Amino acid sequence: MLVPVFTLKLHQKIYPRLVTVGRFDGIHPSIAAATTGGKIFIHRPHLRSRPDTGGRITEGTGGLDVDCVFLNIGQHITSLTAGALIEGGTDLLFVGTANNLLAYDVENNQDVFYKEVPDGVNAMCVGVTGRNVDTLVYVGGNCSIQGYNSIGEDVFWTVTGDNVLSLMIFDFDADGENELLVGSDDYDIRVFKEDQMISEISETDSVIGLCPVTDSKFGYALANGTVGVYDKLSRYWRIKSKNQSLALFCYDLDNDGIEELITGWSSGKLDARNSKTGEVVFKDTFSSPIAGIMAADYRLDGVDQLIVCSTDGEIRGYIPAVKEMRGQLMDVSPEQKLFQELSQKKLQLIEEIRNYEQNEKESTGSRNKTTIQPGIDSEDGSVGIIPANTQLNSSLSISLGDADIPTDPHVVMTISTTNGTFIHLVVVIAESLFEDGESLVVHPPENKRCDQIKIPLIPPRDMPIDLHIKIYVGHKYTQQYHVFEITRQLPR
């Protein structure tokens, strides 16, 4: 099992998504994080010199704060990142608030520039995009994105569809030039080449996190707990959690040459998933929600550690697994995992055989009493066998409403069997379609069951939605059902 190579307990509150790492002196990495009282603490364990006086920075009070200095912002902090705007220069600390952007030189304890941003600062990233030669800090706010150069000039501006929640610089189309990816509140991921949008991906909730993976693949996180990976416009995989992702990062933790998607959750869980398959290869747990995930050579030994911070100030560092530990980062060994999978499969097969034997027994007994016809049950009503040629038809149509029961216009999904067998239950699973969850169960009363069922659907937004449908089919009074699974797309 992989264990942290270092653990720090700073006893400082850290706000989620407001933590970064930078080399503010050009050499030594330091962690900066937003904490209570409109302040930012900077943990710099490798620097013992006192900061220059006269700026925003004050020293810690001693004890547990001996390695920390504090930057007083005096406003509610909405975004935080670090990076160098001049090639070969030291990293600056960028602080976003509801109306302002501050670029701060931590080493010299002075402002580099302080700009008013009327649309607010919700997300930031630092880098070069398109054919530009200058490194900019890109700022996403309310329906707009701005880029500032090293002297604070607003040299880039474009509009986007909604409130910006996440930003990432990434070579999306593999043309050798970086594009700007924008996640917004209107469920879309937009790709900008310079100031022109070249691609758009519609998701099922607000896009709160973006992370480059490898080549043209990138990770994303949604407000509803979904995390996944795209390769350009094609989704590789996704998973859904009842918790929310608070941090997203990419790091080759198992040292197999394939970077994992590292996710920090609001429950305090940390997991690493294979970026190609989504399989969990490592997990750990903190006592409080994860606030941020980064990578830096924090031990100054030449190897970047995966650094994970929690909201109560705990910081853990992990290094890639040694060759002997590949595939063994979890508590369960590969042999134990294989044994568990085979045991589960064995139990499933035993249960299937038992059901087949029971059905055959009941079917043989019932044939002595009556012949089973489609839609007609045996006398005991317990036989689960349906004709082998049973098939399902499904269709979508538009309804403008019912004269007797006034309703808004909606889509009607009709499901029917081809030979008169009865539909007992339908389960429709879809993201962002139903108000009270992600599934709808339709269970007609016993006296109204037939071979056809109509289900009204009201899409909340004009976007395609994938429908995963399970239909329970059998004779009228049967106690055993055959489950059909179909997939449809509700078109735009």
C-alpha cells in the first residue's frame, strides 16, 4: 500500500479550490492558500529569512506558524493561482476577488499590479495560448474572459456563454498551439483558439473543474459529482459520486507511464483513477474535505511529490510507486482482487442456474394444466418464461398536451412488446432530466398492465440526453420477470 512520504499539520483553515504552489523566490516551492479573515498564508519551510517590511505580508506568531507568513487581502478571495509572466522570472501570486485582480511579488513583498475587474474573478490560469509569445494570466468572470500581461495591461478579451467556473490552457487539437478551455455555469465546455470559439461540449451540470491529462485528453468535474475524461470531443469514461469533486489533478502515481486522474472529494476521500479506463488504482481518506491537489518538489530531492491539502490544514505528500509496488497501491492485492471477482461471478452463475431450474420445473408442471400463450398466464401465475421471440419497440413523439388533463408540451416515449407479453415496470435513468433525481420508475397498477406503456418526458434544456431504460416483462400474474435493457438518445 502506498503511504505519504510526509505529512504536515498547519492548523490553518484552507478554503476549497483556493490553494496553489509556486517558486516565489525562483528556487524553493511554497504553498499559498486562502484562509479565514480575508488572508492568505504562505508556507515556506525552506526559507528562514524575514520578509521585507512595508508590504502586505506579516510574519506568523511563532509556534506552528514559524514557517508561514500571511498576506492580508482584506476582501473575500474567489480565486488563487501562481505563475511567472516573464520567462526566467520568479512566480507571482495572483489573487482574485469579487471585483479585483492582484498580482503580488511575494519575495519582494510588493504589488506588481492591481486591476479592477467588474465581471469578477471566478477562475484563473497562467500560460501561453495560440500564436502569442507573451505569457498571460487569464481571468474568467461573469460571461467574459480577460488576459493580462506582465505589466497589467488587458491584452486579451472575449465573451463566453455564462459564468466562468474553470479555466485550463491545453493543446486541444494537437496542432502544437495551446487553446483555452472554459468550463461554465451553463453546463458547457468551450474551446477558444485565441479569441475564437472552435469547439463546444455540452454536459449535464455546471463544469467546476478542468485538468490536462496526456496528449489530447483532459479531465473534467461537474457540480453533480460527475468526474470523467475526454479525448478531444469524445468521452473516454465518467463516474458519478454522491459527493462533489473539490480538486482535480493529473499525476503518474503508480509509475506505469500512464498518468492517473487524481480527485479530491468533499467527503475527504482521495482517489486516483486510470485515465484510460477510470479504474481506481489508489485511494486514501482525510478527516476533512480536500481543498486542493498540486505537484512540486517540496522535499528538494529532485522528485515532484503529489501534494494534497485538506480544509483543516493537513498536507500530505506522495511519490510515485517503486517498480515492485506497481498494481499494488490498494490494500487489496491483485490476487485477492481476482479471487473476489471470481467468487462474485460464481455466486451470480449459481443464482442464474437456480432460476433456470425453477423456471423449467414450473413450466413443465404448468404444461399439464394449460398451454402458455403470449399474454395469457398459467393457472398458478408464477411461471417466468416468456416466448423466445419477445422483442421491444420504443419510439419518441411530441405531445402538445391533453385536453382533459392540461399539461405543457412534452415528449412521449412509447414502449411496447411485440407479442402481447405484459410490461410490469420501467426504469428510466438519465442525467439532468428529472427534478428529483436521475431516475424515473413507472409501475402501472395490476389492473392496468398491458403490452404498451407511455411515459411523458419534459427536458429542462434543449440538449441531447442519453436514456438508459430497463423494462421488466412477463405474463400478467407472474412473479418472475425478464429484464430488457435499451439505450436511446433524446435528441436536441
